[in-house]
Amino acid sequence: MVVNNDILIPQIAELLRQGKIVEFTPRGQSMMPTIVGDVDSVVLARPTKLKKRDMVLARVTMQDAECWVLHRIVDVNGEQLTLKGDNNPHATETCTKKDVAGKVIKVRRRSPMHYWWRRVRRFWRCKMLNAQRKMQNAECKMLNIENGNQLICKQNQVLLYVHSDRNTFS
């Protein structure tokens, strides 16, 4: 059964105010690939502490109309929050902490896309960690430069300059 968001979301907000934990399937594509609309579901709880990168259900004003969004916090400035969907390259919304009805505590993935996304994320994480390790564990390298002179470098920092004609160091 599909229920209109204008009816469902205020009911969810009321249950969250009562301290209940609520699970529902959000609509839309603004949180792709984290949440696939109409497929994945989210588990919400009453927010206690809000910080950057949390996903929240909040009431915002867009084009002189109030609506509910399930977006990620991208900035916290006192009581003011800036929200943005993962799939929205530029659009942001603002609200106050009082406008936040719930915080996502779990995403239940039912989309086959998430299996693929998890593998891609794991691949890139491994690549980035390996690159970081190589940078940290870099050995001294000897670079030949013009006139037979050599530079001995470690992590892009010159440790020693060797003059070939005089066998001296500087």
C-alpha cells in the first residue's frame, strides 16, 4: 500500500516525538546511491546529537512551501543546519535543529545495486589505502639530474644533493 507523504511523514514525526523507532521506505532519488527510493528502507529514531554527515528527516521550506526531506547534514552552524541529498550536486536546504524529526540509524538495503556499490567502494578504499601506505613507507630515492648530479629524496623532500664533479655533498 502506498500512502501519500503529506499524510505519512507527519505521522512518522509524531511517533518519533513519542520516542518510538520507525522504519519506512522513502520515495525519490535524492539520496542515491546511499538510499534507493521506493526500494530501500530507513530506520529512524529521535535525534539526540546531530553532527555533520548524519542523515535526518527534517521539515524545510522550499519555494514558500513546507515539505519534508530525508537528506544528509553538510554543515552545522549553531542551531542552523544545512542539508543536501547525496544525489543533488548543488541544491541545499536549511532548517533548524527543532525542525529535525528523526535521525537515520540504519539503512535496510533491498536493492541489488547496493551489492555492486559496496564492491566498488571496497575496491576504491583499498586503492586509496594502498596509495597512502606507499606514500608513508616510501624509501629514499636517488634522482639523476643534469650534469651527472644526483638528488636523494624521501617523500618529495630533498635530503641530499650530490655534486658529481667534486664528490661533495650539500
